Amino acid sequence: MIRFSDVSKRFPNGTVAVRDLDLEIAAGSFTVFVGPSGGGKTTAMRMINRMVTPTSGTVFVDDRDVRDVDAVRLRRGMGYVIQSGGLLPHRTVVDNVATVPVLEGTSRRSARRAALDVLARVGLDPVLAGRYPAQLSGGQQQRVGVARALAADPPILLMDEPFSAVDPVVRDELQREMRRLQSELRKTIVFVTHDIDEAVTLGDRIAVFGPAGTLEQYDDPQTLLASPATDFVADFVGRDRGYRGLSFRDASAVPLHDVRTAPASDISSLELDAGDWVLVVDDRRRPRGWIDATGVAATRAGATVEEATAAGGSLFTPSSHGRHADLRQALDAAISSPSGVGVAVDEDGAVLGGVRASEVVAQLAEQRRAEDRTRALDAPRKG
Ligand SMILES: Nc1ncnc2c1ncn2[C@@H]1O[C@H](COP(=O)(O)OP(=O)(O)OP(=O)(O)O)[C@@H](O)[C@H]1O
Ligand SMILES: [Mg+2]
């Protein structure tokens, strides 16, 4: 759908922002440009919608040289999202979203109606539609920015560091939302970030730009992490690489063991040794937190169970509707749990069992051994 053919950009001041770029972006894919500051990511993206013109080489969209397409028409087919949403401050949320359709001749009324639908789609409460951007949180503004880019239903979405100004928790939410949207809408998305974690979370394909405007590697996330093509990429993705690789491994086969549970009503009568932990559950066996001997003693001295329990760690759902948890989630559950036991729950949130960090690591080793065996069996056949 989008193709860079031997594209370079040298700015009049002599800076070469993009060097000999060859890249093909398939329709419906989520492609992330990642790399250090000044690596040419934004410049490369802006050549897609002709905000920047290449010094040499050609950018094709739908097999047409973008120079041969009227810039206004070209951009109509591309939503553009930037940091902090880039909203018009003197227009309400709904009118911000309706801007482009109105410019294109849609009546204000039907553009507003459509805007409300898109706002719902990106997870915004309709009561926010009448507010001005300054009356929204950063995360909400960012969602409006995405809604505005989607309003004219363009096949291509260009997103330049859209989530870098929001805090990590909100960013996680927005990333999840983005994945969900993409599975519904199947746009061709080009997304710029300097955060390799964000790239791995979002991208089907990742283009790593080096410091001098060169493309260092273009691969799916798993290949990128497992086999960096250059020293630069190895270094760039290197930090936490093993840990990140866990997110590509299925956790549904991790053996779960029984977890000692008790309802809140039974807590004060428990006899626990030092080092024992019990998982407090509600009437539907959903985890409410962990308690140890000290906590039990506190309840006998008058504390409520809620006050005496330690907040639980993260939970994971080994398998739900054909989707599997990954080993990173399982490990995170174990190491974030005060008892050292990560809690697995079913689709309804009820406790299935527990797993320790060492068991997750053992599962990793088991999967690697199985892969080695498969490779050994394959090798002679490939000759
Ligand atoms: N209009 C311009 N004139 C001159 N140099 C420019 C211009 N725009 C960008 N550059 C330079 O081109 C290089 C690449 O810039 P670009 O904005 O594409 O990088 P980036 O990878 O998006 O960086 P960041 O992660 O900081 O956003 C930088 O050295 C930058 O200073
Ligand atoms: Mg940039």
C-alpha cells in the first residue's frame, strides 16, 4: 500500500534526515517506525502525506507516486495523529472530530452525529463531547485526536508519537485500545515512537531507524528481538530483551498448583505458620488479596480483613476464548505477588491455581528444549 523506493531527504542546511530508504508497508498492517531521536522517523512519515518532499527516490501510495496526486486529495485518505492530539482549542470535542468531514462537504449535523459514533469507538464518554480540549485529561485529548483522524474513515492512519505525552498507565490503556481498534478497523497504520516496548506491543512489523537516517532492520517483532540484524539494533532492543521475548511464549501449558484460599469470613480462625500465605477470595472465588499470620493476628485485634490483606499481584488468564496468556504475564503475576505465587484466574476471574517464578522459568527452559529437538529433527531433512 505504501512503498519507499530508494528515498533520501537532505534538508537545505545539509542534514541528511533519511538515507536510501527502501520499505514496503502492506495494506492493513500496523507498522512502527522506531529509533533514536533525530533518526529520521518523522521525516520519513511526512513523506507519505507530502508534508516533506524527497530529495531523491519515490514514495508510492497505492502504486501511485505521491508527487502525481493532489496533496489535498492524498491527505484526505490519511488520518494524522500527533502528540497531545493537536486539537483546535476553541472548538468543542465533537466539532474537533467533525472538522474534516465538514470541510469535505458533509452537513454539520450529520458530521456531528458521525463524530459521536467515532468518539464512542475510541472509548470516550459521550458527555465529554461538548467540552473544550483544555477541559480534558491528556489521555482523553489523545483519544479525541485518534477519533478526529478516524472521522473521515481514511484507509491510512499516520501517528507520530501520539502517546508519548501521557503517563505510563494511560499509555498502556491507549495501546490496548489501539490494538482493539485495529482488529476492528484494519487500517494501514504507520506509527512513530522511540520506545521499543511500545513498538513491540503495537507493531505487526517494526522498522528500526539508526542514528543517521538509515533503516537498520525491518521485521516482525519476534524476529527483531530474537535476531537483531546489526549491532545498533542489538543495542537498541538489547535492554530487557530476554524478558520481552517472554511475551511471545504461550503460558497456557504452565502447570498450575493449588492455592490455599479462604473467604473473608474464615480469616480470623486460620492457623498460619510464618511464611504461609492464604489468598482471600469472594463468594465467586475471585481474589481479594493475600494474608499471612501477621494479617490474621491483626484481624483478631480488630482490623478488617480488607485492612489486613496485602494487595494481590497482577493476575493472568491462561486461556480464554482461544487467546492465551504469555509467559511474561505469568512471570509478572508471580513476582508481583506478595506470596511469590502468581494467581491464574478463569474468564470470570475465579481462581484456577498458582505458579511460582521458578516454574515459569522452568516452562521457558522446557519450551526451548522442545524447539531444539524440533530443529535437530529438521536439520538433516533440510540437508
Ligand atoms: N525542516 C528541517 N530542516 C532542517 N533539518 C531538519 C528539518 N526537520 C528535521 N530535520 C533534521 O533531520 C533529522 C531527522 O529529524 P526527524 O524529525 O525526522 O527525526 P525523528 O527520528 O523523528 O526524531 P525524534 O524522535 O526526536 O522525533 C534531525 O537531525 C533533524 O534535526
Ligand atoms: Mg519525530
